[in-house]
Amino acid sequence: MTSLTSPADDRLIVALDVPNAVQGLELAAKLGDAVSFYKIGLGMLTGGGLALANELKDEHGKRIFLDMKLFDIGATVENAVRGLAQFDLDFLTVHGDPYVVKAAKEGASGRATKILAVTILTSLDRSDLDGALIKPGDIADLVAERAGRALEAGADGVIASPQEAALIRALPQAEGKLIVTPGVRPLGADLGDQKRIATPASAVAAGADHIVVGRPVHRAADPRATAQAIVAELRSPQARRTHG
């Protein structure tokens, strides 16, 4: 049995979904060496998110996933990515439209930052897509199609729900690429606004390279123990990948 005192596992990315950098640092201090990888999203951008990202990277040796989901004309995306990539953060998200991905890759040229393409947000279901006039079809099929096109355009990986990870991992375009899955909830955790979810072990077994967990960690009575329990689950037999 894996001990709860096991060191961090960078397959676990903890989302710092808190209002500002001060609270982000406080949470990171509570988690200590139990977590090595953090996601900082758009919601914290005006609360010092970029400064927090650099502090966690430069002063604490953490890996950083900057979740900006950039979407604009190609030239604007390229310039934005070039500015962000100078910090050499690990992951940066853009929308998965091929022209956006190509522009982002151009902006990240020569830098360590990997470009991850968003397929369909894990908070959405078919009724949401209908309301947005997205073409008919099963969500899993649409996600796989968008993922394939984004990877062909040069994305280093994709963001997709755990339920589509196996489909994407089976794509020929996915060889050597990353799959990062939000919408992961440990057993018994509140679902929040996520609609397409899985447990940490099942997400990794389905083909995910990294899982993103936010509220179940930072709202826990003991965030560190919760993160350690997730790491233990990631190292359990249930998380063993059976394909890909």
C-alpha cells in the first residue's frame, strides 16, 4: 500500500482557484512538498496570478500550468503567447482551433512552454453545445475530432475530460502528445460545475498524463492530506494504464 507520506507526483496538478496571489501562496504553503505542479487560471489573472506563477516557479521550484484558454486572431494569439512564453512556464492553454494552435506554437518557438489545446470545456454538455450552435453529434466524438485537428496543427497536447481520454489516446495524432484532464473528482467529492468527470485513478488509466484537481483540495479540512491521498490513488493498481 502506498504511504500517504509519499513525495509529490507531477501527474497531479492542483488548481489554485482562489481569489488572489496571497491566498495562492498560503495554499501552496499548506501543501508544501505534497504538490509539485500548479494551475493558475484566468480567474486569478487580476489577482496577481502571473506574479504568483513566477514566484512558485523561481523561488519554490514548482511546475506551472497557465490556463488562459487564449482565443483571438492569429497575430494577437502569437504575440500574447510570445509574451507569456518568455517566463518558460510549463503549460499554456489556447482554444483548439487549428489556426489558433499554429499561431500559439509560433509564439512559443524556442521556449520550453508547451501549448495545450482546449477541445470542449468539461463544464459543458450537449444542451450547452446546442445553445452555442455547435454542430450535432456526440460530445466524445466531437472532442476526439477537435483533438485530432489541434494535434495535427502542432499542439503539444490537449485538454479533455477523463471520459474522452481513451478516445484521444487511441488517435494516431496523439502519439507522444500530452492529455491533461480537468473534471477529476476523488470519490465522495462534490461535483461542482463539472459535468463530465472521473476519479483520479480512472482518468490516468484511460490515458491521461496529468489530472487537474481544484476545489476538492483547497476546500478540504486538510488540503495536504487530500493531495497525498490523490497521489496514493495515482500510484495504485487501479490507475494502471491498460492501453496506449
